[in-house]
Amino acid sequence: MAPSLITNKPSGGCLLFFLLFSSFSALSFALTDAEVAFIAHRQLLALPEGGDLPENYVVQVDAKLNFENDRLKNAYVALQALKKAIFSDPFGFTVNWEGEDVCSYKGVFCAPALDNEKLTVVAGLDLNHADIAGHLPVEMGLLTDAALIHLNSNRFCGIIPRSFRRLILMHEFDVSNNRFVGSFPVVVLEWPSCKYLDLRYNDFEGELPPELFHKEHDALFLNHNRFTSIIPDTLGHSTVSVVNFGFNNFTGCIPRSVGNMKNLNEIIFMNNQLGGCFPPEIGNLGNLQVLDVSNNVFIGSFPKTFLELRSIEELAVGYNRLTGFVTEKICSLPKLANFTFAYNYFSGEAQKCMPNPKLEVNFDDTGNCMPGRPKQKNTKTCFPVVTKPVDCSKHCGGGSSTPDKPKTPRPQPPQTPKTEKPPTPKAEPPPTPKAEPPPTPKAKPPPTPKAEPPPTPKAEPPPTPKAEPPPTPKAEPPPTPKAEPPPTPKAEPPPTPKAEPPPTPKAEPPPTPKAEPPPTPKAEPPPTPKAEPPPTPKAEPPPTPKAEPPPTPKAEPPPTPKAEPPPTPKAEPPPT
């Protein structure tokens, strides 16, 4: 039936060739991305709105078919829908899926119903290693008596339909090694009795729902997908004995709650982007036999609590950024069989930890920073890491799922608003031209600020004016800026905004005039007022204005207030 469906709705010569070829082959063929997209699209077209069966869904079958009970009739509809959703069945698993005797279908298992032993129902579906290509139809939600669905090692594509929430008796669900996509299939969280959940080797992505670890699973396989974000802190609530997070894109740290997983025998974190220090709580896992955190970015050293892992057999921490010394005690754990700490930055190890074919324990110390040991990193590579102390209290401390992200530069935004004050000084341009010599002042202020704005403002305006208001300005303004410009810009970016220059950073057109106005005043009285009002305010705005507020306003009320509202008007340069 599958071939006829395809021929009725052709989608290109390549796909037709693929289907024909796969139907005559007993070998397993990986699906191309185009084929995966085609199958997923077909599923979307077939799914009803919401991806679920309507509440008033009525099963319709050929009137000639006789079923022992309605549950078998529902199973028949579900299995026939699955057969129609199959595009390639190279091993003929579904060839005999014909007629009302669904219990005789290959891969289908029947048993007495749990709520009524007199009723025979479809209790399980096992299509493991069938190499079937297709998608899961919404009608599979009719298999409400199924406690087991195994679809391991096929080529199913698309999503897990919402209708699967109806399979409330599900005990084992294995869809590993397929091409399923989408976010984590939350429908599995609605199964109260599920103990075994295997989603590995698919293309699921996104975050893990925290509720996942509140379910009473015994085994949970999430590895080899595209899951991201952190591992939820609810991890500690899980009842699993085995959990695998490997080969995803998880970040952050191992949650401290991991220490509460009393049933845990095996936990795998390998090949992610997990970091920070190991949580000391790992030492609470007295039944833990396998711990693999290799190929991540963990830092620090082994917590002393690791010595409590009395049942540990496999300990893999290779390919991280661990430092410190590998002690004899950790290498002497009673059941340890394999301990790999290669390709880190350990600076030393106990004699007991050195690889030796005569030992019962397999050690691997290659690629570290241990003097005198073979196959180690060079000094240039080791020095920056080994000499940098690690403070685990600031790197998750093993206590938070999200690693600390120090972002101190944010204090700078407050300084930015200060730069908004320059707009006020911008009013100075108008006053400056009004000073009298529109051409001369304008010609000099621009160049001067460009040459010395940074230095002058940072040249410590306050000190300069004090020493130079009367005589010094002429002889010293230039040298002063030259001596201090470099340090000032580097040391006081904030001061620059405070300088309130019309230009902004160089924010001190006022100071600039300081350097040149002295000479200018002599040659041109108009510039003189300009030159001095700015410097004076900066030198001692508060004191100076109070000294002689009346004269200053008379000399240049308009320009001065605009340049430095508070300081300039009170500037004494004019009187001076």
C-alpha cells in the first residue's frame, strides 16, 4: 500500500527512485535531508489541528471485518494507519499486516487487558531494527492498552504526535536511533507508569522540562540529540539508576541536587559544554558505579568528597581544564577499574596513579602538565592555566546550574548619562561667537580642542587654574596639558564627560581655551574672556563664583553661564 500512496502523490524523481530502490534492498540506507523533510511534511499534512485525535473521534472500519472487542478494532485502525505512513519497509516487517487478526501481525504482542482479563488487547509493538522509513500517525493514540513501544533503529521522521498522551499504560518507550525532530516530546510526561524512556540518537532540541525529573523513571537516555541550555536543578528528584546526557549542547554546571539521587548507578555528561567545578555533593552517591564527565570545560580539582565514591568502577574526567594533584587516595578507591584523567592540566600525580600494565586499574595520565611524565603538554601551554588559581565559590561551586558570569562593565552605563550633560555645554558655541570675535575665537577653539581637549580636561583643570589663573596660564597651560594628557584619558574617561565639552569626550573646549586663551587675551581681548571663563570655573567653580559673582556676570553673563552654568558665571577670570 505504501508504494501506491507515493505514486498517487509524486514528489520528484529522486524520492521515487529512493523508494523503489529501498523496496528491493535488504540493506539499511540512511535518509537524505530531502527525504526526511518530505516524510515530515507528509506527517504535518496528515496531522489534525493540535496533533491529537478529536475527543469525539469515531473509529470506522470495513463492515466485513469482525473483531473480538472494540479495543482490538481500535488497534487495527492504529496499525493500518501506521502501515500507510510507512514509505520503506526493506525487511517486510509489515507485509502480513492484513485483516482483523491484529495479534498475528509481526511485531505486535497481545495480552489480557489489565482492567479485564477476559479481554485480549494489543499490549506492545516491537519494530526494533526494522529499518522502516516513515512517520507516526495520530491514530497510534488508539493503542491505549500498549505498555511497550520499541521503534529502535529505524528511519522514522517528524514528531511524536500529541495523541500519544493517551497511552497512559506506557511502561517502556524506545524511539532511539531515528530521525525524530522538534522540542522535547512533552507527551511522555503524561505517562504515570513509564520507567524506561529512550530518546537517544535523534534530532530533538531545546531545553529539558524540569518536570522530567519528577517522573519515576528507572532509565533515561537523552544522549546524541541537540538539547541545549542547562540541566534543571530538579535533577536531584529523579529516581533513575541510569541517565545519559552525553553528546548534546548543555551548558552551566552540574546541579548540586545531583547528590540526592540515591538510586543512581550510572551518570554520563560527556561531550557537552558543562563547566565550573565539580559539586562536592557527588560524594553522596554511594551507589554510583560510572561517572563520565569527559570532553567538557570543568575546572578546579577533585573535591575531597570524591573519596566517598566507594562503588565507583569507571571514572572518566579527560579532556577538561582540571588542575591540581591526583592523589593516591582517589587512585585507590576499592572498586576502581578505569580512571582516565588525560588531557587536563594536572601538575602532578601519586606513584599509585601512574599507568602500569601490571596494575589491575587502567590509568591514563597523558596530555597533562606533569614534569618527567611522557606525552605531556609543553610549559608554554601549561603555565597560564596551572598558575591561575581557581575559586570554586565563584564558579558554580558545584552549587548552581548556571555558572557565574561576572559582568562588571555594566557599572559604566551610569557614567554614560553623565555625558548627557555635555548637551548643556553645547550651548557654549553660541556664547563663544557672541564673545565678539566670531572669526578668531571660532577659528582657535575648534583646533585647540582637537589638539588638546583630551589632555586639558584630564590635565586636572582644578589644579591648573589654581596655579595659573593670573601669570601661570601664559607660560604653563601648554606644558601642563602635554604632561598630563596621556594619563588623564586613560585614568579618567568619566572625568571627560564631566568636563562638559561641546565636542563631548574631549569635553573641554573650556579647558582648551585655557591653553591658548591666555595668549589670545593679550592679542585679542574678546578671546581672553572666553579663554578665562572656562578655565576659571573648572579651577574652582564653587569658590571663585562666590568670590565675585557680580563682576563676572557683568563681564560675560551670557557666555559664561552657558559654558558652565554654576561655575562660569561666577568665574573670576574677567575680573582677574
